[in-house]
Amino acid sequence: MEVVQVCPLFFPYLGGIETHVREISKRLVKLGVDIKVYTTDPSGKLPKKENIDGIEIHRFRSYAPNSLYYFAPNLYFELRKLKQAKIIHVHSFPDFPSLAAALVKNRIKKPIVFTPHYWGSSHVMGTSMWRTSAKNFYNRWLGKFTFSKFNKIVTISKFEKEILVEKFGLDEKQLRYIPNGVDTEKIKDITRKNTGVSTILYVGRLEEYKGVNFLINAFPRIKSFFPEARLVIVGKGSYKPELVSLANNLGVQDSTEFLENLPEEELMQLYLSSSLFVTLSQYEALPVALLEAMAHGLPVIATKVGGVPEIIESGKNGFLLDYPPNEEMLINRVKSLLENTETSNKVGSRAKQTIISRFSWDDVAHNLLSLYREILKQN
């Protein structure tokens, strides 16, 4: 069976969708599926065609103003020519690749699966007035058309499923819930390291809606209790300059480290050596970084948004705060976890068990393969 995965960006670009597509593709290859990835490259610097992990990757130069939409006309024309593929699996709404797949649906007459990854402010609002207007226009005029062209829509959280039904009037029978995952085999037998340094970790995109500014604002008070504390922020995005400036203005720049493009092994070691993980986003569905942090046994503090409460039972396998987070409550929660090692270890251990028992990329791949076969039988 040949399946073409279509997504705006792919490895070596890093992000939740990029990780999702790579992990399911690697495992589908091992299950005997011939996987091709059609993706875009705004930089124009990556190979137009290469093979990674048994995945045949085709990259098309794209125009992405303000990291938006990823217009790639050549990707559209290549999709029109598809003959061998049995299934097209498209990722990310509301970017151009998903619209391109919808536009060629009648021509190529092949079933299309869609995972919209419908989460984050990028789908609800923009990080500027221009982005907000552009997305509102897209959602209103092209969103329903795009969704109407797909055979099945995969949601990564139950929250996302409810939003899609409400916002686009989709029939629940058209939807299938298959959550994100982690590499559970890799983390099953590893243990956290006690470095003697209180390290607070954030991993994810650096956009305003992610709420990293709340964490930096609270950090001076946290350091007053734990002078040796470090704040490590991993990721990149349009809001990074403001966050760096904020750390400088608050005088915590020497204890705040900004990292990006970390190799997988280095990121894993960072999860294992950190004291806790904090994510204070305004919008989420099921963030991969949160799952990874929990999988490595880190106690986590997260905002009670989107699909996050589906995996965190506050006080047991993590802690939930309202958005926007109350600074005093955030500081007290961080202080409690850093002071009480026994509580921290118990919460982290329960978090790890939650992920191992419920969220595995292997399970995701098997569920997708079953869905592909089901759709082919119906067509």
C-alpha cells in the first residue's frame, strides 16, 4: 500500500506536526506501508528529494509570509499527477497543502484522510491583526469546503473533535479520535537524573499564546527561594525576541537559557535532568512536548485548556492552572515541587505510567493502518 503524507513542513524542521508526521511515517514503513511525504521548504535550502528512515521525501519551495499558509503551487500540480498512491493523508489546517489536496480530490479520485491538528491560537486567532483577518477569511470561505472533501478526519484530542463539530458542522461519523503519542519503548526503562540544580523546562513554539512570558515573569520570585534555579526554554518562534528582552529586563538573563534545534538525544537528556516542566498556553489540543515530558517522568504544570485535562488529573499525575495563570499560584506550585522531592517523584512516576499506558506512536500507527484499510474497503 502506498500512502502519501502531505504536510506544510517536515524534518529537519521541528514542531508538533513535524514530529507527528515523522513518527507515524517511520512506523508505517515498518508495518509494510510505502510512505512518501510531500512537504514544503520555505528556505529553499533543503534537498528536493531524499530518503530518511525509509521515507521518500519530496520538498517543494513555498512562500510563507509570517510563517503562514505555505503557498507551494508545484506541490498542488504534483498532487494532481498522483497515480500509484492508495491513500492521501493530509496534515494541518488551515495551510495551503490541505487546500491543495481538497482541490485535487475530484480529479485524482483517491480517498483522503485529514488530520487538521486544529489547535493553538493559529487556528482561533492570529499573532497580529493581519494574521487574524487572514485566518478568519480562510475559515469562513474555504474551511468548510476543505473539510467536505475528506473521507475521514482524525482528531488528536476529544476537545478538538467537539470544536470541529461545533465550528464546521461536521458529522461525528466522519471523525476518528487517534491521539498523539511518544516512543514508549525508548523511555520505558530510563530514569531521571538528580543534578542537584533546580531546572524548570519549557519546550515548544515561542509564540505569545504559549504563555512563556508568564513563566519568565514569575522566575525572579522563584529564584528568591532557589538562587541556583535555572530556566531552560527550548524552541523558536516570532515571540522569541520579546521573551529574551523580558528576561534581560527582569535581570534573570544569566539564569535563563534559550535553546533551539536540539538533536533528539540532547532533548531527551534535558527531559531527564530537569526538575519540572511548565507550559502555560492559552490554546492547546494535545501537545507532543507535554506528552514527552510526562513520559520522561517529569512533574508537569500546565494550563487547563483544550485537550490537556484529558491527560492530566490535577494533583495526581500533574497540576493544572486556569488561564491566564495566577502568578502567586504558579510560584507556589513550582516552589512546592522543588522543595518536596518525594511528591515530585510520585507525580512524575504517575505521569510516566499515564503515557506508557495510553499514548504510544506504535498504537497510533496501527490505528491509522486499520483506518486506511477500512477506507479502502469502502471505496
